[in-house]
Amino acid sequence: DADVTQTPRNRITKTGKRIMLECSQTKGHDRMYWYRQDPGLGLRLIYYSFDVKDINKGEISDGYSVSRQAQAKFSLSLESAIPNQTALYFCATRQGAGETQYFGPGTRLLVL
Amino acid sequence: AQSVTQLDSHVSVSEGTPVLLRCNYSSSYSPSLFWYVQHPNKGLQLLLKYTSAATLVKGINGFEAEFKKSETSFHLTKPSAHMSDAAEYFCVVSDRMDSSYKLIFGSGTRLLVRP
């Protein structure tokens, strides 16, 4: 079984809709991250969390919100989706003392 | 501020020939450097990482990279390409002094392997 899972894997939605992307991990890591990937731009950080009570904005947080429901779960919400949020979204985890981030398989989102 | 430049957006090699993917970085402090690989419709997998130990780093699947501080480079190499190496490769930098440990990604290099 995968250590970092993301649901759904693919999603099509319409402009103005609220959607939630979910991430779960079984690695026991305390730190979790959300990134988006756009062609030719690599991955950019949206939000990150050090623990359930510690949420921080990344470089492109506008239009997004997150919730850390438990150490193992970190959700990303688009309150009112817009077409330029069409992208591939990745969740990642890291253990506090470690230096490697472990990525989920990604969620492909299309906003029409 | 940290940044990463991957000098080639696409690299094409023949199977069995050497692979060179170039990466230059900019970092104010002591960087950690990584190479990740993304196969089509897959997530990102760590190939190798440099974190201030040996400057020549060996990774999985025969890849290695050399940290050259004087050149601010961290190029990825493999002596002999295999068809299964076709993927997108990301060079990534992180600042060990930054407790958030944010990763800064390059724009990616797509490796094509010709039979």
C-alpha cells in the first residue's frame, strides 16, 4: 500500500464550485505540504503544516485553504474554483528531523 | 533567495549512451539538493540527495550527481541510458537553515530515450 495517498486522482469541476482534495499518510510524519504543478513551472508550494495546530502559507496560497484534521490527514480546498487553478496537485510529507519529502501520486484537476 | 535553473527543457539520447541533465542553483546558505523523477502519470520519486556529506552522490537506478560549489551546479548523470529512464526530472534546492524546509523546484527536464 502507498504511504501517501491522494483522493480523488482526477477531478473535473466548474467555475465557482467548491472542491476539496484530500491527502492521507501512513508514514507517521509530522509535516505535510501541498504543491501544484504547472507545465514548465515545476512544483510550487501552496500551504504547509508542521502539526495539527500549525498551518503556514506557501508562495501561492491565494484562492486556497487547508485543514489538518489529524496528523495523518491534510486537505486542500478551493472555495470557488477558477480555470487557472487547473493543474496537477501533489501532497508531500516529511519527518521533522529528516530532509526528504515523500510525494503522493497527485490529483489532476480541471476547472471548466 | 533560493532558485534553481535547469538548463535544458528537453534532452534526447539513444539507449546505451550517457545521460547529462544540467542544474544550477542559487542559495544564500547551505543548500540541500535533490533530484526527483516523475514518470508519466506517476508521482515524484527521489533519485538522490546531497546534504553536505560527500560531493559525489549516488542514487537509484545508476544515477549520480556531483555537487560543485564553485560552479553552483548539481548535474545529474548516468553512464548508459535505458528506455525506462524516459521521464521528467526535477532539480530541487532546499535551505537547511530554514525550518520550514520548503523545496524550490526547477522547471524540469524531459528525458527522451531513443531505441
